[in-house]
Amino acid sequence: MTTMKNLTKIFAVALALTAAISLSAKDRKDILKVYNWSDYMAEGVIDDFEQWYKEQTGNEIEVIYMTFDVNEAMLSKIEKGHEDYDLVCPSDYIIERMLNTGLLLPLDFDAIPDSINYIYKYRSPYIQKMFSEINPDIDANEYSVAFMWGTTGIIYNKDFVPEEDASTWNVVRNPKYAGKVLMKDAPRDVFAPILICLKQKELQEGTVTLQDLMHDSSDESLEAVKAFLMEAKGGICGFEADLGKEQMTKNRAYVSLNWSGDAMWAMDEAEAVGVNLGYIVPEEGSTVWFDGWVIPKYAQNVTAATYFIDFMSRPDIAIRNMEETGYVASCGAPEVLASQIDSTFAPIDLSYFFGEDAKSVCVNPVQYPDRAVVERCALEHDWGADTEKLLDMWQNVKGSQTSPVTFVIIGIVLIGFVVYFVSKSNAKKSRRGKSRSRR
């Protein structure tokens, strides 16, 4: 006799098979499979694209939208050829890896009418320049289009940490803030700025460049960064993947090595509860990162994927996505700049991004860094097989000499996680930091 448990299993399998049959019965040209970071798209944008696509092409399209939180998890599925995603949004170094291994199809924007080709019309010159540096032999601009970008820096509590202290990466090992420092659990984004900090003498003498350091996977540099982190380890109250920004809003930490998008989220949330946070890219220099749209070689609907990238580059859509996520769109349209003007901020130079008319504009410098800031930032690069050395070093640092404070923060985080998400689950945030894992 079949038990209720077995009947439930059979029913679940039947539902899955029905869904699979229904999907396979549809013509693949009517389906677009998009794989993107979680919390990286404004509400309603997908529905609007489906309607716009039909208006432009006369064809129906159904977007199957899936999300990921780890670059490598997404990449693994594509490398194995198990998924026929039409469009994915990896980080810069993964785009580099996919270019190097022949996993990407070139983009054909000639297939889009000039009247609605927003990519070429509005692509920021800065974005185009940075993408050309991803691979010296293959122009990444021919295979990818940036979606969002940002910087790596320090979120700090202005009531406890003066800007002078926060303006150097040494703040993470400053004994004044022991037990109040959060470190992003992202070895790639920690290693690069710390190495920049340690190589200031060589940078000033001109014996190395920022780009040299982004390719530096030498044992000597790995050991130097490891020594720095081991010195800082005693004062670090936690290595966090996503909850650090929330801890900063509650005065549980005063310093957090983090991304600009998370800083925007944290500063907005903190202001509402009277916590005074700031964000700064340290004077030694840092990294700038990009997430971009690419079409994998296993894609089945290249046409719809191309139109989707174009739609994401439309100024009004770029603005909606920026307002929802707190990150900065790659679109360099005048409308995007106009939407960000805020006279409460001091004027900065954004001519590198929007052109000569933007030499002195009032915008939030957390989202759009001044020219002087981006000039001391570099693009990270894929290390290939040497990535394992970085991961080994990172596990070494995290796994040794665990500070007692770490266990306290873990307990606080777990309790805070439950309370926070239960109370906030139905509340819409105006800005959301995106959980990222960049190995």
C-alpha cells in the first residue's frame, strides 16, 4: 500500500515533469533565460522588458529569471554545459576567465535598430576604457556590457572614527578599534587593497603600477598580505558575507571593509536610526569592480538576450535599477546624471564618466567617485590556477587564532538575522546592498 509520504513524492515529481514538458513544448525563441545577482533588478523591470520586446519585434517573450550569490557557482554551471542560460551577469574577473576559456559569444548590436540602440549611444567612456583593460588580447567590449559598478572602501562610524583614521587601510589593524572591525569575507577584494597599501613605496617610486599589483600572485606578496591580516586578526570581530552593513547601522562595529553599494544601503538605514556612517576610498588606492552582461556559448536565444542588454542600458531603466540597488549603472546618459544631482553634496569632477560638461557636478560621491579617486583605483584580474593560493591563504588567516570577540559577534549576528528579517520581510527598502562573493 502506498503511503501518504510516497504519494507526496510522486505528486511533486509529476508537477516537475509537467513544468518541464510545458517549457520544452514552447519554442525556445519565445523564452529568455537570465541568470543575475540577487537583489540586482528593480521591481517591474522584467515585465516591462517583455512588453517592450513585443513592441519592438512583434514576438512574445517569457523571461525566466534566476539568481545567484557566488560567481563561481554560476560559472561552474556554464563550464559544465549543464545550463543553457541566454544571459548572465558575472564580475569583471569572471568575464576575463570566460573570455580566456572561450565561453562567450560576441555581441552583435547591429541587429538592433539604431533608433533604440542605447548601448552605443550611452556607454560611458570610462566603462569602455576599463572593459578594454580586462584582457589585452581580446576587447571585452565586444563580448560584454557593464551593468553596475562600484569601489571597495571603508564604511566607518563618524562618531567614533575620525576621517583621518578611516582614510588609510591601516584602520583595520589600528588597535584603537580592536573588536569593532568587520572584514568582508571576500579574499580577492581584501587582498588587492591591502597589497596596494603595503606597496606604497614602490608605487611612489614608479617601480610598480597599480595594474602590476592586480596581476601579482607571487608568494612574497601573499605572505606580506597574510602578515598584515594576521596582525589585524585580533581586532576583527567578524568575517562577514552580507550582514556587516546591517551590523554597522546598529553601532556593533565601527569599521567595515566593504563595497560602495553596501555603503549606500548602510548609510541610508543608519540615518533613519540616528547612526552617523560615512564611506571613504583610502588614500593609498583601491579597486574598482564591474558586473557585466555576457551571452554564454550555450545560449539558445541570442536575439532576445541582445535586446535585454540594450533595454538595461536605456536611461530610465538604468535609473530605476540604481535607485533600487544603490549601485551605479554603466549608462552615461545625461538623464542619468540629471537624476543624481543633489545640491547638498560638494561639486566633484565626473568628466571621466559623463564627459566635459560634468567637470563640476553635485552628486553623491559614494556612488560616483571623483576623478581623483578613480585615478587611484585599479581593476582586479583573474589569477587562473593561482587563485587556489589566494583561497588557501585566506582560509589560513580565518582559521587560525580565532579572536573570542568573533564568537560574540557570531551570536549577535545570528540573533540579529532572525529579528531583522522577520521585522523587515514585508518592508520595501529604497536601496538594497547586493550580497556578492568575489573569490
